[in-house]
Amino acid sequence: MIEQIDSIFQQQQIFKIELRESDARERIKKLRRLRCAIENNEDLIYDALAKDLRKSRNEAAISEVLFIYGEIDFAIRRLRKWMRPKRVGRSVTNLLAKSSIVYQPRGAVLIISPWNYPFQLTMSPLVSALAAGNCIVLKPSEHSPYTTAVMCKMISESFEDKEVACIAGEKSTAETLLKLPFDHVFFTGSSAVGKQIMKAAAAHLASVTLELGGKSPVIVDETADLEEAANKIAWGKLINAGQTCIAPDYVLIPKNLRDEFIRYYLNAVKRMFFTADGNIDLTVYAKIINRKHADRLLALITKSIGEGAKLVEGGLFSEDLTLNPTLLVEVSLDNVIMDEEIFGPILPIITYETLAEAVSIVNSREKPLALYLFSERKQHIQLVIQQVASGGVCINDVLIHVSNPHLPFGGVNGSGLGSCHGFFGFKAFSHERAVMHQSRYAFSTLIYPPYSSKDLLFKWLKKWI
């Protein structure tokens, strides 16, 4: 495996220089080739996602495959504009010069993707990296082996290793790859592993994009439509059995509205994810990825209850790795379940007296990847947007901001570094290069030594530069 990795890396080190000259037409051709490969393997992709996560075809289509078709089409339509040099203004010392920003490929890049949305979160950065003109090594997760196998098959049939290579393997494979001096590393996963990725990249001074996670809160105020909020939160929390980096992690709600919200939430859960006879609908409700992750979630429920939380619903687990939607109340801020991202179908509800208290609770923790607010009051919306830091904000809905390729998607500090999707993904895999064409008549020569008799000039520059 090490010999194979070294060989691929060396091939890409040579080919990346050739790719610097690739134009929009060539890159668009590659994006269309990728789209065609996905279309030809679509049934295999759906089957693999069902085996790895028990995703229904409809859920997989919406959250994984159609999402990528949209990313590809969006990039194809706009790539020529993105690649065009951007003319910028002048300063006093280069009044007659022509200055621009040119987007140059970073070179050879490494994409390490997770298991929760294994297709989408591998293909999305791949689309951006191809659009930006890079050589790419993909390292999908070993915890979603069926989807990884399909993606590696698809890539090997569509691209030469010197351009795009998909390498399957355990944790040690990722560690081997990270020892190589890639020009950029794009990682999606946990904050803890993100720190290790950044440390490894620092050894080569490689730039990084880190799409991490965190405890994304939902604030519901007294003006919100509770039934609508409950429906949206239930869907956003339980799609993919809660294994979503921007899933609502906990709900903050006024004390007097808690019980009414719970009724609406449980009704929404039953309607969307249960059959008429009261059983979990396994055709629409995903499973937990593996036993290790399931054991972590079960231990989290047990410890949380042991620390005073009350179980309202759920907590049941079956050997087919199904963890029922779980609702907890009376959750204290120092409860174990508030220490880490849940990443499962467990929703703690915390009550507050004032909106300022809710804001303070969120601000006392790491900056989340997403912040959700349900409110009809403009002052409340403005206050929360201004006072709470987060990767992104979604008002009166959950998750759907990620579907707009015109918006940057990314975290801040503990929830990530850098942005992706659309033009922001193209920028992540590009170096913004300053290019200046100086005129024959360069005013900058006026500041050359000797400096005698130039006091007036420097006083003027101090005023106007």
C-alpha cells in the first residue's frame, strides 16, 4: 500500500504542473465525465448507502446524489466566470499599473471524507478540486465500506491515478497519506481529528480546509410557530438517524412553551418515522453506522439520565443498529450530554427565562457549525445574529442553508476552518494570486533613494497613500 501511495503521489507531483495550464473547457469536460460516472453507477451508489447506513433511496437521492448533480451543474455553468482574472483597483504608487487576482490551482490535494454522508462529502470537495484544476487523492472512510468501494470503482474507471486516485484503507492509510507534502488537505470529520489533520499539515506548511462539527443549537422564542418549528426540527434531527454534522444538537425554549413543543415534536416524529402500528419505519429511518458508535450513544443516554435528565421518549436499541428517536428534558448545562456533539437521534431540551439567557448559554460553548433560530420578531433575529458566533445561521428552518451553493458553508474555530460549495469551494482549492503589470511610467521610482529633498513627497504620501 505504501508503495502504491508513493507512486500515485509522485505521478501527481509531475502532472500538477501540466494542469496549471488547463482551461475552463478542459475542466468542464472532467466535471461532465464525473457526472456521467455517477449516472452510470447510480443504482450501485444507492445500494451501497442502504448497506452502510440503511438510507432509503429517496433520502439518499435528496441528501447525497442529487446534491452532487446540483454542485456539478452549478460549477459547469459558472466556471468560466470563476476562472477569469479579477481586475482590482490601484494605489498611489501604481497609478498606471494593471492589477488583478488570478486563481491558480493549489496543486496536489488530499481529500479525507467521513462515513455519515459518504458519497456527498467525498464528491462535493472533489467537484471543487476538479473545477480549480488540481490533482486529487481521495481517502473515503473505512466505516462506510460499501460506498467507498463503489466510489473507488467509479473513480478508477473515469480518471487516471495521476489526476484523481481513490485510496481505500484503515486509519493507518490516512496517516501514511498525511506524511506526504500535499499542497492542500481538505478534511471533513470531528474536531478532535481535525486538530490532528492540522498538525500533520503544518509539518509541510500545507493549507487546510476543515469541515468539522459541534453542538449546533436551536433557539425557539415565544413568537415562533411551535408546530412548524417542531416539524422542521424533528426532520433535521432525525434524518440519517441524527448522524449529520449540522443536525440540531439541543433545543433552547421558553419554560412555558416546553410541553407544547414536546407534543408537536413527538407527533412529527411518529408521522415521519413510524408506521401506523407504532413501530419504527425501517424504510425511512436510517441505522447507526456501527456497534461502537451505537454503544457510545447508549452510554451517553445512560450517563445523562444518571446525572438528572429525564427520558420522555425513546432510548430503545435493537440489534439491527436502530436507536429509536430519543427525547430528554430537565437537562442541566453541566450534564455529560452537553459536553460533546451527540451525532445521533437524541434531542435534549433546555428551558430558558429570557432570550439573553439563551444567548449566554450558546456563547459559553465552542462556536457551532450551525445556529438555528425560530422567531417572528426582527429584533430577536438581529440580536441573535449579532451576538452569537457560528459557522452559518438558518432562521425558521434547519439544515437547508447547506443546499444553497451561493452561500459559503463552513465553521469557525472549533467547528471548522475555511468554506466550501460553489465558488467558495473553488476558492478553497485555489491560490488567490496577485498579478501586477507595471506601466513604463512607474510612479514608484519616485520613492527610490537618495532621500534628500524628498520630505515634501513623503508628507504627501502620508496623506494620500
